[in-house]
Amino acid sequence: MSADPLTPAPVPSEPGFRNAKGEWRPPYPVRYAPLFAWPLRALDILRWLFRYPGFLWPTNLLLFAISAVSWYFTQPAVARCAHFEAGWMLQIYLRNLVMMWLFYGAYHLHLYIRKAEGTKGKYDPHWPAQDSRLFLFRDQVYDNIFWTSGVALLVWTGYEVVTLWLYANHRIPGLEWAAHPVWFVAWIFLIPLWREFHFYWVHRLIHWKPLYKHVHYLHHKNTNPNAWSGMAMHPVETILYLSVVLIHWVVPSHPFHFLFDLQHAALGPASGHHGFEGPILKGKLPTGSYFHYLHHRYFECNYGETTVPLDRWFGTFRDGLPDGAGSNLAGEHRD
Ligand SMILES: [Zn+2]
Ligand SMILES: [Zn+2]
């Protein structure tokens, strides 16, 4: 029987089970947010917007708060960015470095060093690979940290430096709160949705065989992902993935919108890849993405996220039920 993926996801409090391979599975299928359900279900949408966990919190509000704090306390004034000077560029690089280690590192410390949740809700029962020739330094976590903190961080900072320079020199359109308060707020709500739309299509693109073979294969070495796998990408993939912010070069926005968009994209993958089904921290923090884990496990499904049902519209959705029980696609992962 096929479950309706356009119904609100249950709060993941029920215990899951392990299949014959020892893989942990939630007892319910992956579902989409009700935003695009038809006929429109206004009450469900309101509930989804404000409930915990829902659209706003914890994830989007947490990322918004991080962006607001970094904007007020750590961002160089835009006027200062009119010339490429080491001072403000280094300030941004170091701020992003600290932010990345705090965010990715917190999940890693809790789940993989302290192992505070054990293997409870861990999709793959194995810990990250060690002494494996597949990974740099023969170690999956060190490999992932190299690509995430060493390489992706540079691309992240590069986008930020160039875009701030463009804002400072009025080469891209701005938007002020005082003149356009409605648009100012609308941007903030639209950014997570725009991110999903962009991610889906970029992700479909890099699954095109030549790009997969030379670029995206690197991220997919992580069939058993951990927090640091989030941005463990070939630099070409990172450039494509973070090109989500290029919309700000064309559509008028405030530099804060750009910062929120960029940090949402740069930090979000930590919770999408850490490999555990929340809630964690004694059941208090809903986190984890079974939807994206299924992509790492089965490769050719679930390219997007769970708010905008692009995978459902384009026939690439897999709900996680045993094969044949739901709207699953055929096939195990390829080599
Ligand atoms: Zn991934
Ligand atoms: Zn992929």
C-alpha cells in the first residue's frame, strides 16, 4: 500500500526497528510537508509552520538566529568591503571556520566521539570507515573534514567575499527594510524553499553520468554518512551547490538575505548527514534526514528535500518502506 506522502510527518518518537542487515529504519514512511498538498489544507499548513518540529523550528529558526548573530556581531560593514583587502576577508574566513567547527563539530562530538546516543536511531550500524583505501588519509572522518573544512570552506568564503564586494560597489541590486518591509520578510521565508528548488536541480545535474563520474562520486563515497560528510564534496560540486546565492546577484535583496541563504546552505548539511534519526539529546532535539540518507543508501532517488515535493513530481521519490510496500524505486546502490 502506498502511503500518501503529502500528509504531515509524525513526530519521530516511535521506536524504529533494524532490518536483517542491521540497518535502522523508522516505522513510518518518509512524508512531505503539507505546503503543496492539494486540495489546500490551511490548518495543516499552519500547524506545520508553527509546531515543533515544523518549518520554523528548530532548524530554520536556529539557522536564522545564527545568521542574525553573525550579522550583528561578526560581519564587516558592507562599505568596508568595497575593496579587496586582507583584513575583512580574513575576518570572514576565520568567522566561517569557527562557525563550521562549532556546528559540524557539535554533532560529531555528541554522536561520534562521545557516542552519547550509542547506535540508537543510527541508520547504518557501522561507525565511519577507518583504514579504508577509499578515503584520503585512509580515514572517512579525516577525509570528510579535509573536503568540508579545508576545501568547501574556501568556496563558501569566496562566494561571500565576492558578493559583499558587489553589494559594496552597488553592482548588484539592494533592498532596504524601510522601503520594502513586506519583501524583506518574504525573502526570509522563501530562502529555505528556494534552496530546495535549487538543490534538487543541481543534484539532478551532477547525477548526469560524466559529472557523477568526475565530481559527485566523491560525496557518494559516504554510503554511511556522518556530520562531516555534509560538505565533503568535489570543489566543482561545492561551487554548483553554493551557487544558490547567485539569485542575489539578480533579484534585489539585502546583504543579510544573502548571508542567511549562504549560511543556511553551508551549515544545513551537518544535520542532513549525521546519520541518526532524531530526536537526540534525551529526545529534545529533532534532527536528521532519513530522506537524504535514503539518497546516500540507494543513490538514484530523493534528490531534493521534504518541503517542496520535487522528487514526487518528477518520479524520483522513495519513501523508505520495504521494496514493494510503497512508492519505492527499484534497485540497491550501484558501485
Ligand atoms: Zn549528501
Ligand atoms: Zn547524489
